[in-house]
Amino acid sequence: MANLPDEYNTMDFGFSMEDPPSTTPVNAPVDNGVRDQLQTLEYKLDNVLSMMSANEGVEASPEVLLQLERLVMPLLLNLQKNPEKQYINWPNREEPIQQMIDKLLLLTRGE
């Protein structure tokens, strides 16, 4: 892995990795509500990828790319911890997620 700043490993997003609950089978079928949410997420990701490929000719400055890395890498590194755990426990996630969204939009759109 690339040499990353130590600050990337010190940011706390408020979630932890957990083993599955003992009462829920690991291979339990996905209910329709979860399936619908996953399909919606997949649709949104496809739209983002389409927009990105439509803007391939647009180049971001190295400074903007580094700022984007500083926002996203800590989250990804935190999610990567404890890969043996199948579940992410993330109570009260609305505020930190909204803060990240706001920072990303400010960086990418100036909004």
C-alpha cells in the first residue's frame, strides 16, 4: 500500500466492526426493503460512474485531488479494519455522513 499520512488512521467516523448477531443466520435471505435499497444504491452508483466517464476530459488540479484523498481515504481505511467482522455498527451516522457530503460538495462543486 502507498505511504499514507498517519492522520488518515486517527480519524474516527463513529462506527465499529462486529461479528454477526447470534440470532441472525449469516446467509439469511435479503428482505424486499433491503433489496430495494441495494437496487437504488446500485442505480445511483451507475449514474455517478456515467457522469465521471462523461467528464473524462476534465482534469482536477493536484491540490483538489489531494484534498479529495484526505476526505475519502480515512473512511476507507476505517472500513478496511477488522475484515473478519461481517457487520458494521454505525449508530448516529447521519451527522458525520452529512458533514462528509458537505465537504465533498464544497470541494467538487463549490457548493
